[in-house]
Amino acid sequence: MAGSVVPRYTMPLSVSFDHRVADGLDGGRFANHLIEQLEDPCRLLL
């Protein structure tokens, strides 16, 4: 299947935070962590 187009489900995700409280790097790390958790829902149960 390499190079072929296959349908898949996607979910838009946006994160907002106050730059006065948190740095953009922290927001990016949080978003990446959230994405990792959502990509493998079984990890949420552990």
C-alpha cells in the first residue's frame, strides 16, 4: 500500500493558552502529549 491513498478518520485539534502564563514551548509539548494519548486510547486506561 505504499504510496496509495487510503481513507482515514481525522480530528481537528487546537490548543490555546495565555502567553503571560505559559511559554509556547510548554503549549507545544502539551499538544504533542495530548495527540499521543488520543492516537492510542488504550493508554488512557492505564
